[in-house]
Amino acid sequence: MNTATETKTTWQIDPAHTQVEFVVKHMVFAKVRGRFANFEGQIELGPEGDLVNGQISAQIETASLNTSQAQRDEHLRSGDFFNSEVFPHMTFQSTTIQRVSEDKLIVRGDLTIRDVTKEVALDVIETGTGIDPWGNLRFGLTASGKIDRSEFGLTWNQALEAGGVLVGNDVNLVLEVQAVSQEA
């Protein structure tokens, strides 16, 4: 992101054009995909429009998850997993952002799920900047990473007769983000 500015700029994540998705192993040999529908976030770019000297923060409603299977979604919202009634949000706050190439970064930050906060690392690719048909300046990025759900207290599982467990611990995260400049 190289929109030249001398001060920090604020960008609002656009939920209508952003996807927050996850993939987890199911029964050792298959995958379940899901997404969160309700979230908000902000990106602050540093001087010269560089994300390296900026920050990223987000809040996601845990009850807004959707795996396209209602019974599974209710189980994921229960105390066995997200416990959405007690912990209605998960949050992310960046702590360091490191550029590794012209359009690639590593964003480290604190992810809080339930009442557990752990540092996670996300591989981020800046995908471009442009002006939408209504004159708003936007930029995009793709972020991906992996977490171990058990580290966040999401430990429910069931042993399978053939060996292994019903739900894998590794959860792959994929975010397609579009943000809108809040500067006049």
C-alpha cells in the first residue's frame, strides 16, 4: 500500500466486501468450511501510507458463524466451543507488522477467543488500491494463518472408532479484506 501521505490514516473494514473464513479437518479425511457474518474493524496506515507503521484491530461476533449446517452451528455457538452467550466477541489487535517483500507482510497480534489471548501470525498480501464508483478510496488485502483451537479453550472432541478424532485442532484462517478510507 503506497498512497503517499505524511500522517497516519484510518480505514474502516467494509463488512459488505470482506470475508472472514475458516477451515478445519473433520473426521481426519475431510474439511469443514465456515465464515463469520458480523464483524467490524479498523486499519491505521502509518506515514507514507505504509501498513508497517500502522495497526489493525477487529472484533468478530462469535454467534454469527455459519458452516451451512444449522445443528453444527448451534453446537459451535455452545459452551463446547465459542460459548457465544458468555463470550459474544473474539478480537484481534496487531502488535507488530513486518514487510517481507513489496506487497507481502507478516502481521503479528493478539487474538482473544473466549477468555484466552494468544499471539498469532498472519501472512498478509496487499492486493491493491482504487476508487469505487462513489468516490471512496479503498484498498484490499488477503490474510491467512493457522491457529490451534485447543490453545483457546476450544477443546471439545470425540474419538472415532477407526482412529483419530472428529474435529482437528488446526484451524486455517482466510480473510479477504476491503477497507474504506475515513479521510475526507
